[in-house]
Amino acid sequence: MSPSYWQASVVSFWLTYVSLFFLLSISAWGAKRLTINWSSDWTEFFDSSGNPLPQGDPSINQDGAAVQLGYFSQATAENLFAGEWVPLTWSTTIGDSSDLTGYGDGFFSFTVHFKEGSQFVQVYDDANGGKYFSESSHPITTDLPIEGSYLAIRFFNGAIGTATYYNTIASTAWRWTELSDLNFQTLNLFVDEVADTAQFEDPANRYSTSIVQNSWDYGKSTQGIWTYLPWFGYYYEVSTSPWIYHFAHGWLYRFGTRPGDLWFYDNSGLGWIWTNADNYPFFYSNSDPGWIWFNEASVDREFYHFGSHLWQTHRLSM
């Protein structure tokens, strides 16, 4: 083999390698992104009794008291808490850690990755053993959240389905920035850096949960004619009526005011069924006493009845 042929082969190989690397990079960067680091730093968060918010099992993520990054739909510099609360990370909790060693009661530290066109949010980096996916109340786009939206952190005294109190911390320095074609576009929200100027939804109780949680549809967003809840899915509301039309269940009569305690009357034969934000798609059946599980992947609305150990198909409630 002549040296010139060998040299040409090497050049050809490297051109192919570089081209492939470039194409893979474009593929990885195809959607615009934004990474946000948000942390309590050395500031501790408490419940109304002065106890640090619990992290749960330090070796398990998503089992502590809920803490969410989000924004208020009509927030201004004069009123950071105006409008509806829109969570951007539904299931992040106190004490979660990238390496599953626990961050400690009362503390939190997250790196979250938002991707254009996706409603799912990656928590921590790919190489981290504690990586998981959370969910935003709406798909992330170049227009939503609006660039410059004021961001805030809401914290609870328990999981969403069991929490009874919450509070929210915000700062005029915490603002959503545009998505970027570069993976390293990063925004930092650190509590210690704004401690002197931070504002609280309940200013009389800084860093502690004190506002009563009493909204059954907490964290909802409107998408066309449908309302969306990260834990419950899509449903249609009829004014202020207790009746809702759920995309997967049909007409349901709702009774209850908290996401942790909801009864629905289902006219397909199920009757009164109970669930909450921590248990859905599990229900407790009142007419056939015991737990049932809704298979969300089923086309025919299948439920598994644990009492009888049988699968049953229930038509849409009318």
C-alpha cells in the first residue's frame, strides 16, 4: 500500500468521523433547551410547627415533601404572586439528590433540563444515579413560559396528596430566559443569593408552610377547551358545576375540595370512587368495597379489582 493511499484513507476516516460527530451533535441539540439549577443553599425550610420539611428515605427520590419550581400566570414586579400557580416540576421533593444519598430534611438542590416541545422535565444529569423525570403543567415552547416570566418556588408540608399547607418564595431576580440551541444554556436560582430581598406568598411566615391547601385542581393548566392536571390528565369543566367530563372516564360528579381527598360518582356502574393526587390511577370503590386500578393504557377502560382479583371493563360514565 503506498503512503499516499494510506494518508488518503486516514484523511477519509477522520472526515467521516468528524461529519458523524457533527451530525450526532446536531441531533442532540435539535430541540432548544434550558437548564435551571435551583437550590435552598444553606437556608432551611419548615412546616408551621417549626419542623424541617421531611425528605423521606434519603436513598429514594420523590418521596419527601413536595417542592416545585414554577411561575404565576400574571406575575409582575409589583405582585410576584398574581394569577394561577403553574408548576414546571410537578414531582420534585425535599431532600432529593443526584447520587441518592439524600440532601437532608428542609433542604433541596436540583438541576432540571427543559426541552422545547416536551412536557417532561429531566431532573439531574444523565450520569447521575438519582436522575428521574418530572412533568410540567404544559409543554415547554419558545413562547411558554414567556421570556422574562418571574419564577418562584412553592413548598409544601407533605406530598401533594397529603399536604395541608404550603407557601411560595419568589424574587424579581428569578426570571425565565429564552431557550437555546446550546446544551449549556443555564439559569441559576439560589435562595441564599436573594435571602435579603426574597418575597413570600405569606410574608408573615417566611420559609414555613402556612397557607391552607384547599384546591382540588391544584396545578391545572388550560390547553384549548381541556383542562390538564399532571396527576389526573385531561378533563372538561362545565362552568362552576361539580360535573366534569374526563377524557378517559366520561362524566364524573366531583365531591371534595383538596387534591388529597376526592370522591367521584361514576355512572358506569362503579358508583362512588375515591382517589387523590398521590394514588391515582388507583381508586377505592365504595360500592364494591376495596381497591381498584385503572389501566391507563387500555382502550376499553379496564379496571383491576383487587378484592375479586378480576379485570373488568367499564364503559365511559354518562
